[in-house]
Amino acid sequence: MAHAQADAAQNPASGNGIVRGRVFSEATGTYVSNAQISVDGTGIATISEDGGDFTLTGVPTGAANLTVRYAGLEDTHVSVVIDAGQAARVDVSMKAQAIADHGRDSEAIVVNGARSGEAAALMQRRAAMNAVESIDADAFGALTMNDVGEFMKNMPGISLDYVEVDTDAVRIGGLDSKYSTFTQDGARLASASPSSRQSSFTQMSITGITRIDLNNTLTARMDADAPGGNVNLISKYAFLLKKRLLQAQLTGVATSDSTLGTYYAPDDRKHATVFPGGQISYADVFLGGRLGIALNGSYNANYVQQDRVQTDWAYYSGTNKDSKGAPLAGQVLPYQTMWRAGPKFTHRAAFNGALDYKFSDRLAFSLRGGYSFYDVEYYNGYTYLKYGSTTTSYVDTANSTATHLVVPQNANAGVDTEYSHRYNPQHVVMANPKLEYKGDTFEVALRGSYSYAATNFDSDGFFQRNDTQDKNLGFTLDREDTETPAYTLTQTAGKSWSDPANWTPVNSATSIRYPVSHTNDAQYGGNLDLKKKLDAGTVHLELLGGVGIRTNSWQTDEGGYTSYNYIGGTLGGPGTLPATSNYQFLIKGFDAGNFNSQGWRADNNYAAYDLFVAHPEYFKEDVTGGLTRKYNSTHEVRETIKAAYGELQGGWNRLRFDIGLRYEHTQEGAAVTQSRAFNAAACGCASGTVDAINYQYYNGQQLWNRFGYDNWFVSGGLKYDINRNTVAHFAASQAILRPDYGNLGGALTVNDTALTVSAPNRNLKPEEVTKYFVSLQHYLPHAGIIAVSAYRLDVKNMQYSAKVTDPALVGLPDDYNGYQITTTLNQPGISSTNGVIFEYSQQLTFLPGALKGLGVRGSFTYVDPDGPRVSTPDYSANWAVRYNRGPFDVQMTGSYIGTYRTSALTNTPTTATNGILYHNERTLWNLSASYRLNKTWSLQVAGRNIFNAPDIVYSNVRSRVQLYSIYGSMWSAAVKASF
């Protein structure tokens, strides 16, 4: 259906006219972008922009027939007459493709909501000249915790980094996550990582997001510091809709560790483990279609247990001996086992808003903005049973095996705690205004952006850790094999480890820690973008150009904690630090053998802090250590990037092309901590004193290191329509990876006794990356696709960890001649990574009857680097089966990540501690289901990691497990109303 009318407007040239219009989908009730609009019998074509608007120029006057196409919708044909001196307007309303069902109930299945998300993603992909993968918010059903990472793991060609239960960062094309950047509506998201530029999913929410674009290659308009690719989150806005939207959802979230009642956490207080949540969305258009407002908000919370058993392996060599003097060379034995119960409470609140105002049909203002808050409090109760080290073993090796360890009583054998209890609130604020003028052949946009991110570690009256121990013990450890975490423990000598009073404070200057730290990043940007449409005969061109500036201010003091040693026992205070009285240290997520019957204590970090407040004299502060950490942990980086670009896009018959050139000038500034080797004569003081630390670090005075560099980047792409449904695509782009914050403004860590230094490299060069991407895509009816893609990444100046002895290599003075320096260097030559991606997605409409509501999708990625890589799986895949018919919508999704290395490339199989560690392959399953009660109400349920798959890391060989973790499955149930 279409409506055409003539508007008074001057034609740009005699004999030619203009057609303006808007494309609306009746299936989804939204205006759609990337619809293909063409003038029959000519080469004139365009695609609809955001809000469904389109403009066709150079259309011959007289009668014209238009064809409008969009995946999953019926082709729409429009006839329009363009009179001399007039421009025609066509409003197109597209219907869903109907699938006749001649079964018993003769019901017609309409591909609308079930495939609208896939359709929007495919149309975005088909329209883009760079290599893009898109996912729409409608495509994957309900999500727990509105997690961006859980949303993205359904995309081809990527793998995810996890921090225990939560997704943390994305790897694109096999590159480390630091090679990827995140933007929202094209504006850069700030990163509050304490050491790198990497953005974390914890600082993002899917609330108010309609689509996510994964840009595998870049265009000249994009920042050129995303060698792996860019992830762009697209906000919802009111002009997408034809009528008001009001949705509300009330949710309950629980995990496999939850109970209906309360439970004592390690703070010795009762906590709920099932949490309410909800979200609300509102959008409407006012003032006769001139003002649009969209508001979205959400809140979620959860609890997980996160249990773990860790067994560390020693690869003995040389003169290593056990406690009885027996040689250990060539033996591989565990030397310590750690049990961790890690209760974790998380809250996430987010708000996203969009305001649009049309001053006229050509001039418009928009504002996108939002706020995200994420906080987590975790109690990682690391408790170690120690029976050796990487150089010696307390095991009676003559009477032991790898699964039966006999540890005679030894002064150094026993248990100790090394907790990590932290509260981490994170804040993100962003605002992106834009003023845009759109003429028929000329457009100009003025864009601004502001993004602020903060990551804090605070303390609400608790210590991070207050270590205790029970030493001089004898015991045995037994288990069926070296893969299982189910140990049978038997104490054979020493004070009972089941009595909390026998665990005494660890005598160390850092055994009690009070960490409070802050990291923040503020980024401002401004851009001027121009676009001019040109016709050169039958070739239709668009010339784009612009300038931009972005500033980045980052600072941190993470790592500068205050520490103490407990001496209260010698001053008449308690002989040991407090233990919990209500909370019990138990492993709940899996079979841990007889561990739970041992009655091991749990340190009470709150009660220990209360004791500190009441009796500070019981706690001796590590003044010199704290001062050293303060000097080493205070960093600041300021950065300005000025850019200009030009880009030419065009089309001729079935061929479309894009070529761009971008220039960036980078100006860096970093506060550099000064450090020198200790010299008693020059200092006039003794080593290890406050005066000595102040001398070594120049009393905390920092130098401001400034430098700059220039780069040019070429990008482009070719797309050829082999036929209506088959497209061949080639794209390429150049980019850089700037040195991370730690190397720009990091500090030295010096051990004058061992003559070792850990140092940033202030001479580090940016990595230079060229990415090539080629793809063959066949689009199937009803929003489906079969595609195969291949890519290649060539990296020059790749960064790697190294140990050197020449201080000049990293910009250090000659004072450090003779020291072994651990640093980061640029690798000579080119490092290459190749990859292949296979994709398939289809609504199975060829099946009979009710089975027509079945849809499937899947992708498989193979990565082939030219050498070993860290955290780069060779294989990854994801898949889904979805059934949508009538009120039912059920979807089961899965993801697979193959085995990958986690140890640094400097490790070898004989490295004393654990050799080379590998993360074992892992498969995760998610479930989403909804039932529509009526037009207003629906019920939803969603599950994440529903089979509670273990997370396993092994040492050298699969049978030698080092880490065994269970994080729990997460479930949400919701009632949703749409008005």
C-alpha cells in the first residue's frame, strides 16, 4: 500500500525530479531503515535511512514505478507521477510475507515479530559497504540482567572473555579484546579500566538499545583505533514508531544457588537470594510529528555462589628436593590446593533516553543519552592447603602418587586464607547531541559527544583480607583422578584445622588490606560531517567528508592499598582475628568430596575492621609499603586526537563501491612516575625507610611526558549483486592500536636486592593493522541467509611481554644497567591471523503445518594465527532453534568456545608454576520462552547457562586440571504489559 502526493519544490535539473518518502512495516509497527527503493527501468536506487525516510534524485519527470524491498516483507510496488517543478512524496506501507498453512486449522503463519529482528539485521548488513554483522533486540528473546555480552555471544565471528560468571569483553577475529572499541550511536564510550583502554560489558546495558552492529572493518568516518573491529549500540527513538509505545515488565531473578528464604553471607548477615527487577519503556511523538521522546529504564539484581577448587602443579627440575632431601627433578606434583566459595551480589540500573525535534523537514536536532550503574560485592574466600612450592615438596614422595598425597607434619604445611572481599560500583554517563540538515542532494551534521566512566573500589566498613593460618600440620589428600575436584581430606597431625581459634594471624606487613581506589575516564568529541550526492551519467555518487576532535582524560590510583600486620596478641588483645559465627565456608556447586565436613573457618572481614576501629593500636601499618604503592599506582593520561576524512561511495548497475582516506594526529601526555635505584650515600638515609622511598621516587614528583604522531588510513569496499538474493562483498581497512595506559603513564616496580625491574615501555610504538574481509552471502526468503566469509589480519609492531637487560630499550636511565627488566616490546615483522566464518539462518517455512513456525540459525568460526596466541580459541560456534506460532515463542540457544591458551607466551611446558595453562572447551546453553496472554499481557522466562557447565583450566595436558569452577545457572521470570 502506498500514498503518493506532489509537493511544491524546485527540481535540481530540467527533466529530472525528486521522490521523497518513508517506509513503514505493518508487521512490526515501526518505520524501517535500509529498505531498498528503486526506480523500475533505471539504475536509480537508494535505501531508507533512520526513521524510514528516503530520497531519490535524478528521477525523470512523468510516470515512474518504484519497487520497495525488505527482508521478510512483501515487495511493494508504487506508481507515482512527477510533474515539472514538483517533487513527489510516497509513503510506503509494507505487509508481512504470508505463509499459507493448508493443514487442519488452515491457520496462516505470518513472519512478523519472530523474524523481524533477523530481517532488520540482514538489511543493515546488506546496505553497509563495510563488513558488518548486526543483531536486533527482537532476535534473541528475553535476557537475564540485560547483559550486552550475553546478547553478543550470538554473533558470528566473535568469542567472549568472561570474568567468572559475567561476560567482560569481546574478541573479534581472534584478536585480543583490547583491539576492539565500543560506541553508542557512533559516539565513543569511555573506559574506566585501571590499566588498559578496553571497555567492559559491566559498564553497558542493553536497556534502550534496538540493535548492535559489529563492524568487522572500518570506514573513513570511524575512529581508526579499532583494529579488530568496532561494536556500535544503536538507541531506540520515537520516530521509529507510528503510535505511542508504553511497556512495563516486572521480573524476578534467581540462580541455581538461590533459596526462597534468606541465607547468611560471609558478612555474617542474612541476605535474600531471589531479587526483583523490572524495566519500563515509553515513546511517543508530539507537536504534530515534530517532537519525539523515548525513555527506557531498568533495574536487575542477582546472587551467585561461584565455587572453585584450584590445584597448582610444580614442574620440578635441577636440584629441587623434597623435605626429606629426595631429588625431585623431572617430577610433576601438585604443591597446593585452594578451595573458594565466592558469594557475589550484583545490581544493575540503567536509563537511556532519546529526544528528537524537527525544526523543519530538512533541519532536525537529536539528543541521545543515558546513565548506567553497576555494582558488585564479592567475597572470594580463597583458602589454601599448602604442601610445597615450585622448588620443594613437603609430600612423602616415596609413599605418594598424584592422586594419593601423604604430607607428614611439617612446619610449613597447613592451611591459610587469602581472601579478596571487595565492593566495586561503576558509573557511566553519556550524552550525544546532533544537529543535522538534510537537503535533497546535500547534508551536513554537527555532532557532539560526552562519555564518562568511573570504576571505584570502596569499603563499607570491611577489610579486603585479614589472613589467618594453621601451620605445622600433617594430612593426606585422596581423589579418584587428577581431573576431579572431589578430594578426601584427612588431618593426621597438628592442631585441629576444624577449630577456628587455631588459625592465627599471618605475620606479614600485607596480610591485612584496606583497598580504596578510583579510576575514571572522560571523553569529549566533536564532529562535522558533510555529504553531497552527485550523478555522473549512469553512475550515482556520494561524496563524504568531515573533521573531528576527541579528547580523553584518564586517571587511576588502583593498587595503592593500605596494609597492616596484626600485633594485638602481644598487646593484650585477642590471640587471633574474628571468624564468622553464622556463615559456614562450604562448597555448594559441585561434589567437593569431604571438604564440607572439615569445618574450616571463614575470616570475618567486617568484625576484623570493627576491631581495628576500636583498637587501632593492634594493627601496625606498613608505612613504607603503602607509600611505595601510592607512588607506583598514581597514573594519569591525557590524549587528543584530531581527524579529517574523505570518502567516495557510488553505484553502477549491480556494483557498489566505497573508498575512503582518514588522517589522525595523536597528541599524548602522561604523568610519569620518576624512580631511581637506591643510593645510601646520596640519600643520607637507611634502606627501607620513608626517606629512602621518597628519595627513590623523587618525593612523588611526576614528569609530564608529551609526544605525538600522525597516521593515514585507507579503507574501502566493493559489493556486487550476483542476482537479487546473492551478494559478493570485499572490504578492507587500516587501523592502529595505541599503547595502553599502563605503558604511557605506568610506574616502575623495583627490587634492588634481586636486581629486577617491572617497567612500562615509553618507547612503545602503536600497532599498525590491516584487515581484509571477503564474503559471499545468499539471502533466503523470510529473512534468512547462508554465508561464508574469510578474513585476514596483518599486524605490524605487535606488542608482547619480554625480559631485557638494556634500560635504553624502555627509556630508563643507566642506573638500571645490570637489572633484569620485564616490559612490553614491539615484535619485528608482520603477525598474521586468518579466519573463516560460516553462517546459516532460516525460517523453515517449507515444513508442513505447525512446523512452519520453526526457525534455526548457526555460525561456525575458525581462527588460524601464524603463531601461538593467548586467549584465542581456534574454534567457536553458536546456534539456536526457535519456535514461534500463535502466542508461543520459545528459543534455545547455545555457544561453544574451543580450547585456548591462557598462560603468557613466555611460559613453556616446564615452567615451574603450572607449565602452560589452557582453558578447556566449553558449551553454554540459554533458554528463552514467552506466552502472549492477549494483546496487552505476556509471560516470559529466561535461563542462562541452564546446564551449569563447569569452567575448567588445565596444566599442559587435559587430565591435569588446575581450575574447576561452577558459577551457577541464572533464571528470570517476568510478566510484561504493552499498552
